[in-house]
Amino acid sequence: MTKMTGWDKFILALIIIGALNWGLIGFFQFDLVAAIFGGQLTAVSRIIYAIVGLSGIWALTLLFRRRRHVEEA
């Protein structure tokens, strides 16, 4: 089985952060990223949204990675 790299775990953490932010938006109409960084249209917020979006694209590769069968001794 293919192990997750440190990079994969970092990407997964970003995706979880994005999902939690979307949950806050959906349930409470509160955008945590915008609240922390001064609004949805600030440069920092847009960069964070873009990085989380790219993380989602990277996560697609996790679905299609070849799994190696590990023989147990």
C-alpha cells in the first residue's frame, strides 16, 4: 500500500481547514478566513483560498495513485 508523504499530510490538513471554513459559511454564514485576514477580497485571503483550492486538486492524485502490494513476512 502506498504511504502518505509529509506533503500529502500537509495537503490533507489544508483541505480539512477549507472544509471547516465552508462548514462555518454554510451553517453560520461566517467566513473565518475573511474574518482573520480582513475580508474575502484581500490579497492574503485570496492566496489562502487559492492554496486550499490547489490542495483539492492535489488530493485528486491520492485517488488515482497506484497501490503497491506489500508482502508480509
